[in-house]
Amino acid sequence: MSDNWKFTLACTRQEAEALAADQPALMHFEPQPVVMTSEPDPARPDNWQVDVYTQGPPSRELIETVLALSPSAGGTYTAAQLPDQDWVTLSQAGLDPIQAGRYFVHTAADAHALPAGLISLQIEAGLAFGTGQHATTTGCLQEIDALQQAPANALDLGTGTAILALAIAKRWPSALVTASDIDPIAVNVSLQNIEINGVRKGEAPGEIALVVADGLGDPLLARRGPYDLIVANILAGPLIEMAGPIAASLKPNGTLILAGLLETQADDVEAAYERLGLSPRSRRQIGDWPTLLLTRA
């Protein structure tokens, strides 16, 4: 038997969709659980199933968090250890391709179906946050796609799967691109995704420099800055706590894209950066998830 597990519960469609949206409540678990949803019986469209894949037995805290987000389950669930098999392939079986601007995000299963004229981003579901399915990632991709000026030096802070770093590098091959994450597992996943997408790891234009770093104090991040584009799809709390270092790492006239926050948190996040001289330029809303774009005068 492998050390991979799955626990399953029944809930409403609304609860399942909320869980599949990478709820912030699940983002602090390490390794990151993978949540998949399904509609077992089309004749009962509000009765859905949630499968949560984990490395190792699911912790009591994780189970209680998922159950709290699915009150209709009534505390009932099943858990089982998976046999030796490719659990990543299993978990991503329900990930449909999405289009965000000129980007087409897909797994290997749909690599043959790239629409003409779009930029392919092949991202495999796994042990890091950011498969492109969540509104925060989609919002960032749309903002990157809408940029009128090509960045010369970009940072993807909290890269997860490197999807945003890849979006920048594949659209602007002459740009310097750096991607960092506090989680070594995420950086390892990012390296795999970079290779899958035909981009090299490195510090030259068109390559992606990867680093495990907590915040912006890492020597590589300091040496490669300041940046004319910073993208940070993390959480509202860290975005506010790191506002000073992030703002200081942005060049004059630079662009900052922030996501990972709820609509109720957007004003507080914007205010933290406005106090440091940045100006809000747009707020792209997908469901309850805004993506903020600010510039430094």
C-alpha cells in the first residue's frame, strides 16, 4: 500500500464548489490536500461528492475543517488508504481545461487539444497550490494577459505551481522571471512544471529563477530586484504584513498584481499599499475573489 489517502463525504453542490475553489481555510495544510468534486447522480443535481486526497492519513484538523465547510454532510465521511497507484492522475481526472485571456490551462490529458492562437500552460494537479482552476489564479492570468507593456523583470511571489511565472515567461521570452515560495515542495513542483512546459530553470532572459524563500529577504530576490512586475497570489494577511518589502521591491512605474483575498478583505489590502505610495488601478472580480492591480508612481 502507498502512503496516499482519500476521504470522501456527501454534501450539496454549493458546498462542493466552495471546497473545490481552494478555500483559504485549506491552504495552510502541508502537504496541500487536493480536493476533487463530482456529481454521482445527474438526476439529483444538488447531491454532490467531495474526495480529498492527502499524503499520509488525513489529520483530524483537516477532516474537521472540511466537515465545517460542508455542514450538510452531518459529520459523516469515509477514509481509506489508496493502493499503490498514481494518485495525482486520479485526483486530476476531473480537472477540465480553462481559458483565461490568451492562456489555455490544462493537464496532460488535454495537451492535444490546444486551441489555435492560445498559450499553453500544462499544470498537473499535485502537492502545490495553483492549478488554474481557482478564481484567484484565473484573475491573475487575466490581469497578466491585459498588461499593455511587456515586463523586463518580473517576480511571482508565492509561486505554488509556477503557473503565473510560466504565463509571464511564455508570453515575454525576453523577460527576467523569478519565482519564489516558502514551501520546498511547491518549488519542486514548480521545477517539474517548468520542464513540462519547455522552459528552462535559470537566471537568463526567458528562463525562470526558482528559490525557496520566506518573504523577500532572500539574497537572490534582493539581487534580482527591483522588479517592474510583481504578482502575489497568496492570502490577505501575508499581503498586508509584507506590504513594506513588496512595495520597496517594485520599481517606479512598476505594476503589482495581488490575489488570494476575499472581497471583504480587498479594501484593507489596498489601503496597506496606498499608505506606501501605490495607486489602485483596477479590481477584477470573479465570484467572491477580487484581483487587485496597483502601480507605483
